[in-house]
Amino acid sequence: MIHQAPGGVKTTAGAFERLRERNHLSSVRLAIEFASAAGHNCFMPSGLENLPRVSFIMPTLNAEALLDNVLASIARQDYPREQMEIILADAHSTDGTRAIARKYGALVLDDDGKNMEEGKRLALRHATGDYIVFVDADNEITHSDYIGLAVKALAANPQALGVESHYLPSPRMSSFCAYLTALLHISDPIAWLMSANPKLVARDGETERWTLPENSSAYPLGANGFVFRRADLESVKAGEKFQDTHVALFLMKNGKREWLRIRGRGVHHYYIQTLWKFVQKRRRATVHFLRVQQETPVNWMNEKPPVPLWLAVVYCVTFAGPVFHTLRGIVRDRDARWLWHLPACLGGVLGNAWGVWTYRQRGRDKKLIAELQVKQELRK
């Protein structure tokens, strides 16, 4: 008999059973470790139902080219399947998005809002998890133990606001996509310049503790595999006014200035594969940003960034700064993908300016964000 294992790998019945047994043993070990991290002394390993419930929240629109990949990476987690749920806020996709979601047992909600943040709020109101993971269709969780380690790390570090993904390269990325995500970490040179430089506080096993300089909160957190405690989201009323970077900013203002990463783990972020599509995506992102600002005028870029917006734009349209960082990156990282830095700087300015113009022309069009969607794909 042939079974289909998570991730699309065919396996014999015996191998399939060994895979299930290995995942079960991993879950038992995780349950014991979580109990220890949370300070529980009496815990039976067989009681996997005592592990916290985890909700994966994802906004979608015509995402069939990417969706199977991210959902398969969730299915590969060694966290108990009965303690996980997947909730899609789908903006009325017309392709195979919903059929793929149903294949993985996801709850699909009709998202009638005018942007992705309204969809996330909708999904969050239906979530039942103690921990909330915000993922996008263009993500792929890199390691099967990521969620288990993230939950364990948050249980052991109550001072942390959440767990941020490392963005790791993948063979299914173009060199341009790997530059944006794995090298910049923030997929836009302007935002990269304006972001404060995170500082590593300490390492404890696989857990890394990070923070920002005391005088700044200018750093976007909250998407692409980010894990929050539900209690923290409720403390800032995220169900009513969710916007991914706003939540982390509110928590920082409430005193939680630390967050965690899991060493060498996180997501492959298939943000975009080509320079022209990057320009188009920056256009759409700018329209989305301006709409959110109209509703909630909160912005991490106003939180004492090391470089103001106007200077970041000047940097991007000149050659000196981008060329300097290109050469520095190649020497420091021994990575030729830094050669994309100058074209990306110019493309980012073009896309953002195009987005401002588009917003001024059609900002009230409810269907605008959907119409501006850029087709994303994985390299074969």
C-alpha cells in the first residue's frame, strides 16, 4: 500500500507508520519540555492535550500557486495535529485556493474587507488557540520543530512579546528574492534603512533573545511566521484593530521590548522573484499602507528610526550609498546577491511613488488592493 506523507513524499505503509510514530514521540518530548518551561512539576507524557492550542492565521486571495507549499509545511510540524488549527480569511478567491485549504482541514472564512488586515482580524476572532501564528501564503516553515520550539520558548520567557522568524534562502527562490528576504530580512531597502538594528541579548540553547536600542521602536514585527500569545494580543485589543506591525509596537510601548528567535529556523519567504514584480508589489504595499494609516495613524517608521524617510529616499536614488552597502555586503557576507541592492533601491522608490500616485487616484476603490495583486510563484 502507498500513502502520501506530508510534503508530498510517497512512502510505503511501514514507512508511513514509522513517520507517525516519530512525530508522536517528538510530541511527547515536546509536551515534557513545555511542562518544564512553564513550571509544571506534575505532567504525564501521554497527556498531549495539555499542550497549548496553536492557531495559524492566513489571509488569502487566489493563492493556489503557493498555498499547498505553506500548508504542507504546517502539516509537517511535529506539534500534535489535534492541538493545531488553520484559519484562512479568503477574499473570495476564484482559483483553487479553497479546495487546497479544505484538503488540509482548514477553516475558510469569507473576507469581505478591503485589505488584508481586516481579514486577519476576522480570522483572529474565530481562533481558539492559546498561541497565534501569522503566516502568509508566500511563506514556508523551514523546520518541523519550529512551532514546538517557539511555544516552549515563549513559555520560558514571559518578558518576550513573541517569536520572530529567521528568513532563510531556498533553492525555489531567485537570487533577487533571496537578497530581499535572507539578506535584507526586511523586503524593501527603504524600510531596511529606517529600521533600528536589533541587538542580541542572550542565547539559551536554541532560543535567541533580541531587543532594540532603548531610544527607538522602529522595527517592523508581526508577520511571516510570527508567533504571539493570545493573551498579549487581547491585551492590546488586536481583534478590534489588528495590523501586524501595530500589535508589536503597542506591546513594546507596554513594556515588552524583547522578542525571541529560534536559532536557524523560521520561514522561507517567497516574497517576489523578479525586479519588475517587486516594483509592482511595492506599489500595492504602499496603497495598503496608506489605507491602514487613514484608519489607524500608527506607524513604526515614526518611532525614532535611525534614518528618516526623506533621507532613505535620497539614499536610494543616489549611487554612493547603495554602492557602498553592495561592496560591504559582498566582502562581509561573501555573497554576490548583494549586487541586487542598487537596482532594488531604485525599484523600491519607483514602486512606492507609483503607489502614492495610485492611492491618490483610486484610494477609495474597495477592490483596488485585489486588482493590484501581483502573481507570485515558486521556482521549479
